[in-house]
Amino acid sequence: MLKISKKILLGVAITSLITACATNIAGRKQIMLVSENSAIQASKQAYVNTLKPLEQAGKLDSNPQVVRRVNRITDKLIQQAIILRPNTRSWEWSVKVIDDPETVNAWCMAGGKMAIYTGLLNKLSATDDEIAQVMGHEISHALANHSAERMSVAMANNLALNLLKTTTDASAKQMSLATAAAQVALTLPNSRTSESEADKIGIKLAAKAGYNPNAAVTLWQKMAQAGGNQGFEFLSTHPSPENRQQALKAMIPEMMPFYRAAKGK
Ligand SMILES: [Zn+2]
């Protein structure tokens, strides 16, 4: 009797810890401490927390032309994301341009909360097709639930707890553990498996949105050439999977019909 109840207790403890064990859109089983829904809720607050100081410093969406350009591209990608995962229609999708010419970075939190830094646009002289590849890749991280995975890592390693303990910002002290995890998650590297998944989904979203798949290769070439000695933030959170450029190049023939069909519309 005692043995059984211990087993039951252990089971309860494990199920309360592992809140999600699902298969993502890339077909991979994920075991997580944070469910996608909690990741989306926490990311809403983390997005506000991250952007607020930038807005106060006048570093948010300061160039209307750039904002229009980025929105035009992400709108098309979002349409494709919703076709791929219809339940993301209810996400409160949003993109902000962060005016920071020194930072080469872009991200998409759980629930479709995105940002791109002007450093990425300028230092790479990024074309529309290349911006679509970056944002398609970022959106794919969210679609494949990688954000919740990284939040789980932040939780498991007490990184979120440390942030709450060490922050001197009064408003940040009020935030929940999950929100802290969502903020820390932005700085953690994705696994190489996640990177390959996001490359695969991202190039397809972009092609279906009418963006040239060849730009996926030129984007990572530019990123590697310019970022090798400059330590781009983007490269520290997006480690290169084996043969990334060759793998992307190999996908191009399959992507061209999607691209041509979208361009012909
Ligand atoms: Zn990535």
C-alpha cells in the first residue's frame, strides 16, 4: 500500500513539474517545464518590460520608412504562419524596430512578439528577401515552441530566479518568475536542433510569402562574414547547425515553386 501511494505521489510530482510533453510542428517531442500558453502569457509582460526603456529613450520605431518596410514583410510572413498553424490567428502578433545601429539582432517571443534591430538591417545591408529570411526564421522558433523550451532551460537552471534576485529595477522586482524566464530566454542560445527546425520552416514561410529562398543562403553568408569578428548578438543566440548553408542550399529547389507561385499572384 505504502509503495503504491509513494508511486502515486511521485507521479503527481512529476506531472506537476512537466507541464507539457507535446510534439511540435517539426514532429519533435518536447518535454517542458513551461507550457506554450504560459510562455505566451509571460511573453506579453516580458515584451512590455523589454521595450519600455527603449521607448523612453526614443529608440523605438523612430524611422517610419523602416517601420513600414519591416511591417510589410512581417505581415506577409504572419499570413503564412497562420496558414501553417491556424491557432496562431489568436496570437497578438506585433513587430517593433529597435533603433540600435550597433546591435545585430532580431527575435520573436512566444505568441508572436517580435523585434528587429537597425544594426541587423544596416550592418548586413539586408535586402527585403534577407529580412524575410531572418524574421521567417524567428517566427518559426515561436511556431515550433522553441521559446517555451528556452524558458524551461531558464527555469531549470534558476536563471530566472537569479534575475529576480539581482535586478535593481523596481518594476522588474514585481515581475513573475515566468516573465523573468521569458526575458532570460531571449539571451539563451537555441539548440542546434531548434536552429535546423527554424531554418526549415522559415525558408518555406518566406517562399510562400513571395521571398526568394536564395536569400536564406546569402543572409547566413553575410552574417558569418560580418559577424565572425564582431560578435553579433544574433550569432550567440542562433548557433550554427552543421552545414547550415549547404542544408539551406539543398532546400532551394523544393522552395522555388512556392516562391514562383507567390510572385505570380
Ligand atoms: Zn534561430
